[in-house]
Amino acid sequence: MAIKAFVPKFKKHLGFETTPERSALMKKIRSQNTKAEISLRKGLWALGVRYRKNHKKMPGSPDIVITRYKVVVFVDGEFWHGHNWAIKRDKIKTNQAFWIPKIERNIERDIENNKALEMLGFTVIRFWEHEIKKDLQGCIDKVLRKLV
């Protein structure tokens, strides 16, 4: 088994700094019910696809679980889940000692959760938020193709 990335605690005494303004902005970031997630769910529901949302007892707590067809869908934020990580990794300027391990651990966890769900017989679909915003119908169609 591979060694998991160590993520340090974000504490001031450990050298991590943030402004009150940045802290206020970070508090507004949602982990559930993002605009992209809601639009995908509404599109699927309108087509008669029934699902559970944020199923806590499943690995990774998938955003959408279609139990009837054993399909799970995740809607990943670009920053938090490391979209184009090889390029963007070096662009992080502040608190690198925290953010780089944090995002790399998120990427590792996503892979672990995918494997665990596949072992349970589920088909895993992952979308980046920008994919849904750019081509909602294409994303809905991709989910529908898995429902067989």
C-alpha cells in the first residue's frame, strides 16, 4: 500500500497565514449543493432518473447515487480536486506547505474512493464543475448512457 500524503494542520503557530477577508471567502465555499451539482441533479430528475444525494455510507459520499443501476456521480471542483494539477501546482503562491499536500491527498482519496466503489460493483462517473457549466446536456447524456 502506498504512503498517503501528509497534510499539516492549518494553524498560525505552524507558519500558515491568512487574512480575515480570505477566511471569509473560504467560508462561503460549498462542499454540497453547488450550482453545477444542482443543475445536473435537476436535469436528471426531469428525465425521471431517481437518485440519492450525498450518500454518507458510501466511500467518498458521492454527490449522486443511482442505486437502481449502481451508478455514482461526483461533481469535483477544479481547485479542490486538482484539475490540471501538473500545471497548476506550481502556481500556488501562498501557504504552499499546506495547499499542495492537501490537494494531492484529495487526488489520492478520489482514486481510493473510485476503487472502493468499483469493488462494490458501482460505475463511477466524475465531472469537473466547468464541464457541467459548459455542456450540461452532454454530462446528462453521459450519465444516461450508463443507466442500462
